[in-house]
Amino acid sequence: MLFLASANAPSPLYQTYESAWHASALIGTIAFATYAVAVIGGLLWLDRLSERFGRRAVLLTSIGGQVIALAMFTLAGSFVPIFIGRALQGLASGVAFGTLSALMIESDKERGPIASAASPGTGSGIGALLSGFLIQYAPGPTHTIYLVLASILLAQGVLVLRLLPDTGRQPIAVLSLKPRVAVPPHARAAFIRCAPVVFVVWGLSGFYAALSPALLRALVPGASGWQSALPLFTLLGTATVMTVALRHVGGRAVTIVGLLMTLAGLGVTVAALALSSVGLYLAAGVIAGMGYGPGFQGPIRLVTAGSSDRDRPALMAAVFVVAYLGLGAAAIVPGALTSVGIPLTRVAAGLAIVLAVLSAAALVTVVRATGKVESDAD
């Protein structure tokens, strides 16, 4: 949760940075997407570090990388430290995500997958809203949020050191730069079916994280920092509630519910932008959140079912690679389009329509696969 809160803390500040440093909207979007690209790099190239050095050492190093990145944001006077810090944040997160998810699932076979699915949304929503409040009401609006998160992460580092046992280490002859995404044979069919779902729902979160602060200010001129973070918090808060509420529902059913609600939320989003209605836009965030939570929880449960403790970190890393591809695409493409003069609301409506089409295609795939499984069972 803290890793994702740290990742989303700068989101309400990007427009502030753009104004202060006379940068275009594309620069802020690239800063956002830099994190997603770096996460994928960490997942692809550095996921085996936990095997070589042990999980505790890797998590402590990742926490240290996050704290250094937050310090760079605090001292930043241009976008250069922001870009470097975002890359460092992403690498640290990429190294940690597979290990953290695997630890949660191993600690409790029933609740672990739910916690793994709920943590990203919870952390992201809290980080964005807390950042918005501190920007509005705390002294040093471009510093305080980073100092608060760094302090909590350092405390978490102490807890990791005290509570997490040092796992056995395996000698690895060459820690090469050859990327590895390991999907065990028994999980490949489920992974192929679920990958489009994960891509779409994380693309939805990227849409809200990258565009919502600017969109809300377009709908409500003069909106404060915490108000601009409300759509993302609404989306992710609802997602967390849905993840917990549907914890006893089967993975396929949860996935289908997630896609249906994602489609509904995107439809309401387009309507809200067409009508310039902030109330309808916030309602769209609630409906879309009802899709994002199940749309991520269901695939995790389907993909990790029957996986061994040894396979699980690399398998979760593969899931997060797909997730961050979706998030990065949904962040950087709108920035590129708005930078060439296309109105933000038109870009946002177009992206929502594209995500809706992809959601519909993913829904057809999942429903057909469900029907095939039932037919085979009969």
C-alpha cells in the first residue's frame, strides 16, 4: 500500500510543476509514465534478486530506493529529478511487487489473494487524496507529502527487518539482463485469458491517475488540490470495497462482474464529459471502481490457483507487467495528444471509448472461456 501511495503522491502536483517550470502537459504525463516503464523493467530484469539475496534484503533495498526517490521529489527544482526519482521508484516497486504479492498469498491462501488485489487500489487512492489534502492545507505543499511518506516507509523498513525472516538464498551463476516472465504451464491458459482484463482495468486506473486532476479542474475551475484527487480516490476506494465484498465469489464470476461494471463506468464517464457534469463524473468513478476491484481480483485468483510457492513470485511479476503496460499506455497517449492541441475532454472521451471497446472484447473472451469450461465439465 505504501509503495503505491508513494507512486501516486505526485499526481495532484503535476499541474503545479508544469506551471512553475513552464512545461507542457506532455512532460507531466511522461513523468507519470516513466514510473510505469521502470516498474516493468524491474519486474522483467530484477525479479530474481530475491532468490539470490533473500526476500528481506530485497524489500529493505526497495524501501531504501523509494525513500531516496521521495527525497529527490522534495528537493526537485525541475523535471529532471522528477524523472530520475520516478525511474528509481519504478525499479524499486518492480523488484518488490512480485515478492510482496507472493508473501501475502503464502501467508494465507484464502485472504492473501484478496489482500494482494486490494492493496494497489487502497494505496493509490490514499496516496492521491493525502497528497491533495497536504497540498491544500499543509505548509510546503511540494514537500510535506513526500516527507510524510518517507517517514512511514522508514518505519516499515524497521518492521520488515524485525518481523520478516531471512529466507534461504540460492546461488545464481549469472544475474544476466535477460528478461524473465515465468508463467508455469498449468497457469498459461488462465493467464492468456486474464491478461486483457488486467490490461484494461489498470488502463482505467491510469486514465484516472493521469487525467482526473486536470479533468476535474476543467469541469470545476478553481478546484482545490484535494478535490482534484477525489475522482481517483473514489475509483480506488470503491474498488477496495468491492474486492472485499466479493471475496467469496468465484474467480470467473468476479472477473465478469468487473468487466461489466467497467463498461458501465466508462459509458457514464463519456456522458459526464459530454455534459460537463462533475457530479456525473464522480458517479462514473464509483461505477468504474466497482469494475476495477473485481477486474483485478478475479484474474489474480484465476491465474494463481494451484501455483507453488516457488512459481508464485515470477507469476505475479508477469501479471504486474501486463498491468503496468495498461497503466503506462493510458497515461502517455493522452499526454501526447493534448500536447499537440487536442482538447483534454475530447482526448479523455476518446480514451474512455477505446477502453470500453477493449473491455467488451475481454468480456467476450472470458464468457466464451467460461462456457467452454462448463461444457468440458458436462
